[in-house]
Amino acid sequence: MPFPPSPRARSGPRRRSLLAVGSTALALAGCTAGDEDSGDPGDGPSAADRRARARAARDSEELAGRYDAVIAARPGLAERLRPLREEVVRHARAFGGGPKASPSSSASSAPSSPSAPAVPGNDRDAVAVLAAAERELADRRAKALVGAPGELARLLASVAAAGAAHVYLLTEGDA
């Protein structure tokens, strides 16, 4: 006579097995993506890789500019936003972007740039605008992983995950 299923038995995969399979798949994808590069290993990064890195650096710099605009318009949010902004600047540097000035010096120039967004009149909406920008950029970077070579794919994945964490931190304060 077979034993009846345990009341605690779950259908589907367990969390640990999903994490193990997911991390293994990511590791394999990262390891094999580098084999798709055409050219000599001594050639350095391809033109497409350089363009993707420059685009990612620009995106991070623009996002830092959004943080600057919000910090300048809503000084009460500065303490909460400054660490996230610093991370965004580090992301730009990781992609090869140039060093950015501190929020106080660059915030004064941010509103004059044509791409500087209008900052909503209250803290909650200002943070929501930043969260939406972080989410959109993290989603774009996650999609860009598919065609990226190994090292760039790992960097994009890491920065996309950090962006998703920023979204969580920005939206969690509203709860």
C-alpha cells in the first residue's frame, strides 16, 4: 500500500533548487558568451562592445543627473538619495564613463541641460519618478544581456540587479 502524500509536500520545484539551477545557468551563459566573440583575444573589446559600454555609461550618467535634479529641487530627500546616486556614478565608471562631480556642484548645472527632467513638487512623486527611471533602465539592461559578450553581460546583470534593488529601496519608503 503506497503512503499518502505528506500534507507539507509541495508541488513544483523548491526555492533552493531554483536558485541553484538559476545561478548555474547564469554562470554557464557568462562562460560561453565570450566564445561568440570573433577576432583574436589580443584584439580587445569589439566595436559593438565599446558602443554598448559607452551607452551604458551614458545611461548611468543621465540617471545620476536625474538624482542631482531631485536632490537640488527637494533637499529634504538628499540624505536618502545620495547613497543611491553614488552607486549610479560608480556604475557609470564601471562601464568606462568619466568621473562625475559631487551632487552639489553638478546639481546646479543639471536643470539647464535639455535632458534634465522636471521634478515633481512633492517628495513622494519625486521619488516615484526616480524609481520609474531606475526600473526602466534596469529592464533595458536585463534585455541587453542576451547579445552581450561574457564580461559585459556579467557587468550588465550586476548593474541591472543593483538598479532593481534601488527601485525597491525607493518604493519601500512609500509603503
